[in-house]
Amino acid sequence: AVRRDRLRRMREWWVQVGPGGAVGGASACCWYSHIPPPQLSPDPHSWKSSGKFFTYKGLRIFYQDSVGSGDSCGFTLFPTSSYDWYKIWEGLTLRFHRVSALDFLGVGFSDKPRPHHNSIFEQVSIVEALLRHLGLQNLRIKYKQNPSDRVCLSNGGIFPETHRPLLLQKLLKDGGVLSPILTQLMNFFVFSRGLTTVFGLYTWPSESELWDMWAGIRNNDGKLAIDGLLQYINQRKKFRRCCVGALASVTIPIHFIYGPLDPVNLYPEFLELYGKTLPWSTMLILDDHHISHYPQIEDVIGSLNAYMGFINSL
């Protein structure tokens, strides 16, 4: 099994550097699309095995749920999955009786339908459906993108005007004629080079961690659905008044954990707008100024302490 997985990785490498490179024509594109996804390593395999699925309108949605009688949730949207929380999961389960997280439609181990009209409102409906499925009430939610009761936010692209998508995201978000070609040609090396730009200089994930993330994206042909998922960028701009207005109008406790080296939410422009929009919100800038867009992966202890400090202050 290990040998077969290495061969698959070598094939992806050959498409990247072999004759013609990654843009070696339609034949390379067609050939590459039939390469099987890399096998899951033990950690993400264990994550999947210990998780469950529920059905939303005929679509299978993956979730993790440490069953108990307390409350806490962690969600993440793009481009990876609930597995983003694996480094702080044990710390959360030691503090709370119940911790839950899901893979949104189109990411991780959830279904990745295409063609499909992706909508941020549909993703919210899926969250609500999961909460009903689990019977969760009076929960604290640790969100990466969207708000709810007792919210702790972390480096999500909240404001369209301060959000700086990567070049590939810009090319894919409008669903132009290049989108199906680019998604077909996307491979581990394109993915890893893009993703590491949103990590700090000294907090890059290891190559094995990057392969784990890539395996999650390749699951269920997920890379072919990325352009559809990226519609959230356009929708966030279109529905800014609704989304940001809802966040600004609530009176519940809100806390923001910020990795200051984040190129997606630039310092200090993002903090200035955030403070102006939510003046009552508390905020913690992680001490290590090398932390970027994935605090829960880059600074496990700092992120966990920041979240626990917020919860314990309520």
C-alpha cells in the first residue's frame, strides 16, 4: 500500500516536471485526471474512521462528534476540512463535554457534487441541519468563517474589502473558460506552493501534513469542485450588507484570534476595519508574529489558550 501511494505521488511529480510540464496540453490534462487520489495516512484515516455521516437533501455530510453533555463546535470552510482542528481537538475535548466539527459540502470527506450551485446560505443550512441532527442547544461555536452564538473567530475573510485571495483563487472564482482546465491540471505541487504562502515563514506544515490536506481535497474528486466552492468570494461581496450587518448587529460575546502575518487579511487594515465594525468585540493578536492564516495549526498552544481564555471569561 505504501509503495502504491509513492507511485501515485511520483506520477503527480512527473506531470509537474516531465515533458511539457503541467501545461503539456489536453492529453496531459486527460491523463492526469485519471490518477487516483493519494491514500490517507494513519492520522486522517483515523479521523475519518472515528467520524460519522448524516444526510442533507440526499448529500452525505461528514462530521466529528465527541458525544457528551457540554458544548463547543469548530467549523472550517476552504480549502481543507474539519481535520484542520486535529491538533487542538484533544485539548478541546479535555475542556468540554462535547466537541463537534463538520466538513462543509464540497470539502474533506463530505460529498462534492458537480455541477452544483454552491451557496454560503446552503452551507449555513447544513450547519443548522447538523445541529438539529445532534440535538445540540446552548452551544458555543468556534467559527472560521461565519457567526453564531458566543462566537470565536479566527483569520477568516470576513470583509470583502480587506480580503486578498490568492492568484489561483482569483482565476477560479468567476468560473470562466479556464476553470475546468486549471482544476484538472491542479496537482499536489501547485496546491502546496499556494497553501504555504498563507502560513508563516517558520510555521509551514510538513510535507506529510500537506499530503494529508491534499488527500482530503482529492477525496471524491474534490479538486474538480474547487471553482464552485470559490463562489463564496463573489457571494460574500454581493451579500456584504447581510453578512457583515448580521455580525455587527449582534450583542453576544465575540472574540477574534488573529495571526498577524496573514496575507489574506492584511495587518493593520483588517484590524482597523474589524475594530471599527465590532468595537465591543475582544481580540487577541498571537504573540508570535510569525503566525499567519492557520493559527490552530501554526500555534496550537497559543490558539488553544486564547480560546480557553475567552470561554472562561464568560
